[in-house]
Amino acid sequence: MTDVLLQITGLSKDYQTLRPLRVQDLTVRQGDVLSISGIDVLGAETFVHLVTGATLPDAGDVLLFGRNTRQITDSGAWLKSLDGVGMLTARGILIGAFTVLQNIALSLTLDVDPIDPRVVPQAGTLAREVGIDPALFDAPAGGVPPHVQMRVHLARAVALAPKLLIAEHPSATLPRQQVAGFAADLARVARGRGIALLAITADDSVAKAMAGSRLELVPATGELRTMSRIRRLFR
């Protein structure tokens, strides 16, 4: 059985900026922890849509779990293709009036007011796993600090045991003093579950704290270059 979860070759996609999004070659394998810099916010959103098959490339191919996204022709097959993908983004929606635990439980059940007693232990375990203080479980999600909100998003992203976790500019809403800690916990959760983590980030603090492989996209060509240790020291 192959351990390749995502493979992109010769990709080009116009997203109405100065140049299209280009990726020459990217392979993500089971257990990889990988960050990519050089993709702006709109480009990152476009990249996510391409990986998940929500949009198709103008050129090139995206293979998710061995299947070309061009071959997904109906909504049922498309939804099934997403079973193994977890998404972490500040664009995700939390229900501010619901508690932290209720928001996490929404990934497991629609019965959250009150929470279905059968999922309370699982929701609590998820919350602890991503580093949420139990004292905040019953706090309204709209009133907790941004790093706690992102941990709620993380708990929801891994709730259904994905094989691949994609983090889209995960530090965008975080105060600087919270970035490294959150990124380290993000990588810890991925490694603890044995899932691949692909982070699209312009934040060097995120890439450093994840302590995984680091690539830099050359927008003009789509080449993904490995960042050398010397270059990292000066960033």
C-alpha cells in the first residue's frame, strides 16, 4: 500500500492576481510534517480548493489519496474523497454563543444543546489533546482568546481521524506571543496521531515551531525549494 497521500504535478491555476498559482511537484506522505512558504492568503485558499477538488487546475494534476481530482464527477464521490482530510483555518466558523465544548462536539453530533452525553467524553478528550484548559470548556467560544479558538478549530479538524491535515495560514489571527506554542501543539497533535501535516504559512515562527521539513515556493516557476539551514538562521 502506498504511503503517498497527496501528489501535485505541473499545476497551474489562475486566481486573478499578477501570476497564476504554480506548483511543479509536491508529494506528501503519511506522517510528513511539512510547511510551505511563498503562497499569499488568496493563493493559500486557492491551493486548498485545488487539493480538496472544490476547483480544478487549469493545467496539471492533483492526486488525493491516489485519485485524480479531475475524475471526481458527482457530489457524493467528492464528499467521500474528503473523508481523510482535516482542514485548519481561521476562516472556519465557530458559534460564539455555544461553549468551547459544544463547538468541538459539533464535529461529532448535531445534538449539542445540551451535548449528547455519549459524545461528552470524546469532546473533552479532543479539547485536552489540543491544549485547551478544562476551565474553559464551558466558556462561550466567542469570548475566549484567539489561540483557544484556533485550538477549537484544530480539535474539530482532527475529530474524525483524517489522514492529512492542511493548515491554512494558522497564525493569521494569533497574537505573536501565542504563535510558537500553538504551532508546536499543532505539530504535536499531528505526530501523535501519525497523520500528515501540511501547513501553508508565511510565518517563520510557525515553520520553526513545527520542526518539520520546510519548503519555499518560487511563484514565477512553481518550484518548491528546500530551505537550507543557513538561510533559516537569517529569517
